[in-house]
Amino acid sequence: MQSSPDPRHQWHEMTVSRVIRETGDACSLVFDVPVELAEVFSYRAGQFLTLRVPWQDGSLDRCYSLASSPDSDPEHKVTIKRVEDGRVSNWLNENVAEGDVLRVLPPAGHFHLGHGRAGSESDLFLFAGGSGITPVISILKTALVTGSRRVSMLYANRDHDSVIFDAELAQLESRYGDRFDLQRRYDDSDGFLDLAGVRALSAGNGDREFFVCGPGPFMEVVEQGLRDELVPVEQVHVEHFVSPPDVDDEKVAREQEKAAEQAREQAADSGEVIKVVVVIDGHEHELEPEPGQTVVAAAEAAGISVPFSCTEGYCACCMAQLVEGEVKMLRNDVLTPAEVEDGWVLTCQAVALSGRVRVEYPD
Ligand SMILES: Cc1cc2nc3c(=O)[nH]c(=O)nc-3n(C[C@H](O)[C@H](O)[C@H](O)COP(=O)(O)OP(=O)(O)OC[C@H]3O[C@@H](n4cnc5c(N)ncnc54)[C@H](O)[C@@H]3O)c2cc1C
Ligand code: FES
């Protein structure tokens, strides 16, 4: 992780004010955000925090979406579901108690209302599977509290006992029943959601914004179903819950070094001075990265503040549109082929290959 004077990219010590046992295999951690960090920790519904936990001789970092809404909940809350043999998810479920202090990176991420067309007042269709409910319920609450959107939602779970936020969802249904409809689905009695099911749900809803988060196979079927129904890609927003590659894994490290070397050679062969123009918050900045240096690293070196969190290619919070030139992404564990095709790049992994490159960060 790179160091930066910008508090949005620094680790902060945060006290856990409450631990909520949600289900047999999931807990929520509520954080006490000090007043002086309120601005740095302000967030949009759907964004995530990154937690650092001690592990063996070092530490491990993982992202957890905020399940609270900035528009209806006074506190920051993340919810962690155990993953079989997962290191951090089990550690957090077993070890954290009220009053403990954790190291936390401020909110980040692009899976929120306001991304793409989603800033509009379009009606929403939300697909959540298992722990994928966390950013989705945040978006749901904000949508219901702040506007007049109609919201449909499908929430799939293994069985009834594994449902997180059941009571909270029931309250939202009874309070906003005129514009919120929720379909619950259980694998043990209803079977897995299939393509026909997704098509049936999305038929006639093609003008809505879709937010999708859940296990890999669930997301694949939903994304395919929406493609089949010809829902425009800019109306479909997805969040992938992935862990970072193990940095101490020698194979991963070798692959990364090889990719960086290749990028350096290609850039040197072209013989051009590499210039990267970064457009952020309406301002243009021209950078001259070292061969093989990523856009984020070059921006940081030049004192330009750009969004990033994991810097390892799995959280997507550094994504930007490549509008000119050619880059190589050293790693990409999160952007889909369709997003890459659409011009999105992870700037923490993007190394310029051609003489002039221009990347534009979304608002
Ligand atoms: C943007 C974002 C938001 C997220 N939000 C949430 C959320 O709200 N709630 C939530 O519960 N999760 C969320 N996640 C997922 C979360 O960050 C972790 O990926 C998840 O908790 C698993 O981490 P872990 O350390 O427990 O598992 P890991 O230890 O990373 O293991 C993951 C898988 O790899 C296997 N594995 C274990 N050890 C190793 C090893 N040494 N080498 C290779 N493989 C190994 C495990 O068996 C497991 O199947 C989010 C992820 C992202 C990127
Ligand atoms: S900062 Fe996480 S993917 Fe780039």
C-alpha cells in the first residue's frame, strides 16, 4: 500500500462501538467515527471500507461494503460473512469485540447511486445474493429515503436461516410498500436463480438502473440475463466480492514483475516521451511517468490526488476511462471484459505504453 498525505488514503484507527450477531455465520461491526474524521469518512450508499487485521507476522487487508446508509443511519456499519477457510472473515467474526480498535481506510468505490446514469431519478432493480446484500441494502435505503424512485429487489439466499437483515427489510417493505417490492428466494426450496428467472424479472424493466452483488455464479446468471434482455450496459452496475492476491505468493509476484518488465520494454521501444493526462474533478494534469510506473503511482509522485484504495487491482475504486492512447493493466481481478471493452481501466495497475495517454476519472 502506498503512503500519501491525503487522509482519504491513510489508515485510521477506528473504535468498534458495537458488534451485532446477524446470523450464524455473519456479524456486523459498527464504528464510532470521531468528529474530526467525519468529512473523510463521509460516503455514498454502496461504498466500502477497507479493514486491516493482524495476520501471523504481518497483516491482511479486506474490503467490506457499508451496509448502513448515509441518508438514514447515524453510524457506519459493515457486515462480514464467514467464507470457508477464509482468513479475515473468520478472524473478524471470532475476535472483534465492542471497544476494540481496527485500522480502517476511508470509504471508496464506484458501486453507488450517482455512478453513470444512476444519479438520475430512474427506478431501480436490485439483485442481491447472500452477503451481496450489504451494499445493496445501503443503496435501497438511500433510494427510498431520498427520492420517489420505485425499487424492485430480488434477494437470494441458501435458506431462511442465512438471511441477513431480514427484519430491517420487512420494516422497509411495510413502510415503503407502495414503491418497494421485494422477492425473497431460497436455494433449498426454490432452487438457484436461472436465466429464465432473470429474464422474467427484468422484462418490462429495461429503463431501470440495475445493481447486482452476490456470489460469482449468481452474478454471472444475472448479468447474462440482463444482456439477453438488452438492458444497456451503462444501466447495469456490479460489485464483485473478491480477496486480493496473496502478495507473499511467489508465483503472483513473479507474474506481476514480468508484466511490469514487458510494459517497460514496450514503452522504451516506442522511443517516445510518455505523457499521461489525467482529468479529475474537471481539472487536467499532465504527468511524465517513469517507464513501468502506474498512473496512480505517477499521480501520487506528482502530488495529484486521485482515487485509490487497494492498489492491487481488485477493488475498482481507481477505475477511469481511457480516452486516448494505450495502457497495460498489470493485474485486473475486477473489471469485466465488457467494462474493459468499454474503455475502463484500473489506474493503480495501468502502465502507459504509447506516447500520449489520457484518462478521465468519473465524477
Ligand atoms: C469491494 C468489495 C466489497 C466487499 N464487501 C463485502 C461485504 O460487505 N461483506 C463480506 O462478507 N465480504 C465482502 N467482500 C469480500 C471480502 O473482502 C473478502 O474477500 C472475504 O471476506 C473473504 O476474505 P477472507 O480473508 O476471509 O478469505 P481469504 O483468506 O482471502 O480466502 C478466500 C478464498 O481463498 C481460499 N484461501 C484461503 N487461504 C488461502 C491462501 N493462502 N491462498 C489462496 N487461497 C486461499 C479460501 O478457502 C477462500 O475460499 C468485499 C470485497 C470487495 C472487493
Ligand atoms: S485501487 Fe483497488 S483496483 Fe485500483
